[in-house]
Amino acid sequence: MTHQVPEHYCSVSERISNILDNVGYSWEDRDRKVTVATETELFVNIGAAFMGKLRTYIFGSRGEGSSGTGLESDIDVLHQINTAQVVTELFQCQPEMTNFLMVNDTHTHPGYEKLQRIRILPGYTPVPVYLEGYNDNNTTTDSLNRAVLLNTIYHHVGIVNGPAFHEHNDYKELSVDNVIALRCLEWPQEGYEWFMRRRLNGWPTPIQIENARKYGCFVTPVGHPHSPECHIEWRLSFSIAERDIARSFEDTTMKVYILLKMVKKTYIEPVVGDAFSSYHCKVCMFWMRERTSYELWRNENLLQCLVLCIRQLYEWATTGFCPDYFIVTNNIYDRKIIGSVRNNLLQILRNLLSSNCTFLLGIRSCNLGQHMVDEISRFDYCIIPIETEEKVNNMLTLIAASSCRHSILQFIPQNYSTLVDYLERIVYFSKYFAYNMHYPLKYAMIIMCSQLGFHIARICKENAYFFFREEVDYLVSLASGCLSFGSNSDAASVRLKLCGMGMELGDNNLIETSLQHISDYRLRYIYSASIGYVQCHLSFTERLSRNRYNTEELLQTQTSFSVVYLPSEITITPKPLRMEMFRSIGVASELRKEFIDSWFDWGVVDSIVCLYFFQYLNSSRQGNKRHKEVAMYNMIHVIRTLPDSIHRDTAFNLLGYSFMHENQLTNAYCCFNQSLKIRPYHNAAKFYLGLLFNRIHATDRGHTHYRKRKIVISR
């Protein structure tokens, strides 16, 4: 690879490096993306820990920090099944797990394995299973009559592309490719060459190599496309090691990788489609970084390194063999780079190499080509704003935090000692994370502390006549401390819940203090995070995306989660929200999905609606007519301006309750009717309508209202 380097390469390389810094690919930008991905992964796993079945990883460009403006891609998420494991030797089997033995034969392609079932006999003796006497829809036999696992076992969840199933999102930048995988804690034998490989420049470092050995690998449910046994083969995946190594790329190495992906997207992808992927670029970067000296990878050599990578891709395309980085006998070109696709790829790479790097001027990603023209012409050029990437970072964090909160609330134990035990465990695990990763764990503690505070408050109310005064004072002090800490979870939800508790306890001071800490104007223009859903005010989202908030600032100052009352807290829940806990009574069980619809047994309302409703209740208690009217008008305005709110049915119910409380029965009827149109099942409006009809038929005035009804609020 001793090629003459043109003189202008050095100056052009430095200019390209500066442009990439300005369009969102600087070292600081990359560090921010990696931090967001790591925190998001931690949020999701904290929530999943309560269920105990899955461990989630974020891989791909977002996990390694190479995503950004012009290189948007789906989020690659791998879900590890915690109840099963793959072993390379029988002695590694664990009795409490479902164990599979990694096996292969002459029919199995390199980089693929078959998973033989293992039975644990009395005395904890593991024995491989053969098909005789074994009946399972997910198991079949191979050429050696071994009982092996089909890789179609997870196809019911919608696998559409290799091992991944695609999950759409309202925000196209947050679409997810999910892969369900099994973990093998041992490095497979056919990959041992990677450990013993001779490396002249010390990259990867011995620490990274040892960490990769400890991580092991995954097996993903997809077989080699040309194998006669593709339905029982599982692909080996070294995603953890790949992510760890990619994150260790120096600044120049990462920029070369980003440029290589831009070249792929601009010149290769339009011709050969997804046959040539970003993974080929990553493998090329791994090989080139390992085979060249550290001194080469500097900003002034950026263009030279890019050309070396393109030349290497061309050589692999010429031979038709691109070796996998971890298993060199596995040809990753063998799957798709064949026939006319290979010929087209060769022609494109040949043209790129013969263009003397003028191809850079045609790169459309980040409008890089135009920036280079402006830079070379020495004109001032407009830097591409990176609001979109920051918006994606913020939304990814919020969705993960919302999911974490939902899981905690769904599975949180209501026993005091168990809650304390959970908190102690989180404090213990926090010692093993870097300082900047502590906030997701702290956030989980905040959620559980607030629930502990409400749990203690409930105990005080239910047992007020049985406790001594000293015991009550101690419990109130303990609850206040927990709730004070828990009020930092977001901008409003816990304080609103405190306000509702104050109404049930008759504590006017707590009501007034809670409401004073919440600005209704500010609450209109921050993220509204409902159960399993995050809604943004568009104009505010664009403004927010220009700011780089850390996770704590984003959640505590820019986010308002929905207010949630669990069934165990019914005695401290305002009466109108208690009905929401029984919305599923009388609904057929087949109309309910237990995990997705778990919140149907909760009292849930969006924060902004809850604020105005509590303002109405408080003004009603004080007899302040003017403030009551303002609060009801604000509720109507919010319902009209937030048509996509997931808890809009509850908002109509609370507004209808307010009208019914004011004896405006016609308006109340219209509200409950609109609520039922939004959610025909699992809706507390059916109870309100029963109360309403009783009142209508009880008075002549009610009959008059009912005959002259008209809709006052349009959906």
C-alpha cells in the first residue's frame, strides 16, 4: 500500500476535518451521542430489571456515536433473553437456565452455529438432547439427528430483515430495528484466531481484547442464505466487542469512518441498495486501523486514510471475499455482493479511486460537497444547524426515562421493606458505573422514593386512629423526606400528586404550596410525557433542540410526566380520579393486553389537565367563582389544542365532572359522550353517565337540560 500521496491532500484533509467539526461530528458531539445512548440503555435496563426477562443493548451507529445529520439511521436494539444461555462446553450449563450447546458440522458456514438442546438430569448432569422422544414446535433435527433450535422461534413478533424486526415511531428519526438474541459468555472456538492475531501497532489494546473475551458473544436468529440448513443456523454476533472498539476510535479514525459512510450513502447505496451496508464500512475500518501505524491516523492524513479504505474495499470486491474482523474465514461479501451487484460495486469503487478525490464535492450528506466548495473558494459558508440531532438525543432520553418510569410503577412492590431493599440495591449497583452514568440510577431512586413517600402517607391516613402521636410524627417526617426527594423527578407530576393528596388529607397548606411551585404557562410548552408516549409542543421542540441539556436538566426542567395514582393509593387519590382505576370493569378480557394496558387500572391524567382540574377543585373549596371559571376555560382550551393526547378521554371525564359539579348537566353529558367516542372500552365515563342520568331523571330541570342539549366542545 505504498502509493504516492498528492501534495494537496494535507491541506484538504484539515479543511474537511474542520467542516466535520462544524456540522456535528466533533469529538464533543460524538461523546454526547455515546453518553445519550449509554444512559438510554441504562434507563431501559433499570425498567426491565423489574421484569427480569430481558437485557437491552443499543448498538449500531447510535451506540458507537457515528450517527448525525446526513447519516440518520434506525436505532439498532438487541434484546438478550435472560432465561436462556448458549454454552460451548457442557460444564458451563446452569440448572436454573434453559441451556443450548453450540454445535456445527461440515454443512455449517463459518460465523454460524446450531443450538442443540440440553436436558439437566438428576444430580445436575447436563446431557445433549437428540430428537427421539422430544416434541417441541421450536425444535427440529439436523443431519446428525441432534435436537436443534429453529431460528424462526421469534418470527411471530414480525421479523422482516434478517434477524431484525422493524418498529416504526411517530418520529422517523427514532425508528427501531429490534433483534432478539441469546448470550454466550464464552468466546466461540472458531474466533480464537482474533486473540492470537499478530498486531504490530498495539490496536486494539490488550485491555480491549480481554474485555471482549469476558463479554463473549450473541447468537442471533438468522442462517446463512446459501446454506441448506439456514432455518436452524444462528449467526454469531460480536456486537459488544464491536461497539467497545468503535468507541475507542481516535478523532481522525472516526471522521474517516463517517466519510466512508457518506460515500456509501451518496455513491454506492443508490446503485446497489442495501447489499453494501455500513457494517462493511465498519469491518474495513477495523482491518485498516489494525494493519496501519498509529501515526498515520492524524487530521492531516484524513484524505489519505479514506483512499486507503476505499482501495481495500475495491480489493475485496475484486476477489469477492471480505473477511469478517473476528472470524476471518467468514466472507461477509458472500451474502449479497455477488453477480451484477458485485460488478456495479467494482465500477463505483474504481471511479472513486480514479477521481483524485473530487468525489468529495458531490457528497450530499450534511451538504459536505457544497461546504468544501465554499471553503476552498474562501467564502464564508453557512454551518448546517444540528437541531435535528439534538432533538433526537432529547427524545431518545425522554422515551427511555418514560419507559423506565412505567416499568417501575407497574412492578414496584407495595411492601415497605421490599421497597427499601430495592433502593439499597440501586445504591449498591451505582458504585459500578461511571459518575456521568449515575443519573439514570438516581432517577430510578427518585421514582421509588416518591412512591415510598405516598405509601407511608397512605399508611398514616388509614391507621391514624391506631398510631401514637410520636409514631405519626415520625412517619410524616419520613414521608416528607421521601416526597421532597421525589419531587425532583420532573417539572410537575409529583408536586401535582402532592396537591391531590393534600385535598384528601384536608391540608390547605400542602395544596397551596404545591400549586405555587407550578407555572401553568411554562407547563404548556414543555415535553408532556404520558404512559408509553411522549408528546411535544412543536414550536417549543424546535427551540429546545438548539440547546444541549444534560439528562438531569432535561427531565427536571423541560419535562412533565403524566400524574399517576396506583390502586394501592386509592385512599389518598382525589375522588374523580378513583373512578379511573375501575375503567376496565365489565370489559371482555380479550380486549385487554396485560402489559400494554396495565395502566388501565391506574388513575392517570396529563399534567397540564391535572393542574387546571386541581385549580378548579381548590377554587371550588374556597368558593372563588372567578378562579373556577378560569380553570374550566383552561381545561377546555387544553383539550382543544392537544388533540393527540393519549389521556384525552380522562381529560373529558374530569371536565365533565366539573360541569356536573356546577350543575351544567348538558355540558357534562357532551363531555362524557366525547370521552366514550375516543375510548369506547376501558373508560370511566360509563360510571359518570350513570350518575348523570340519575340526576337528570331526578329533577324536572334535568329533563329540560337533557331535551335542549347541545355540544359545547368539539372533538
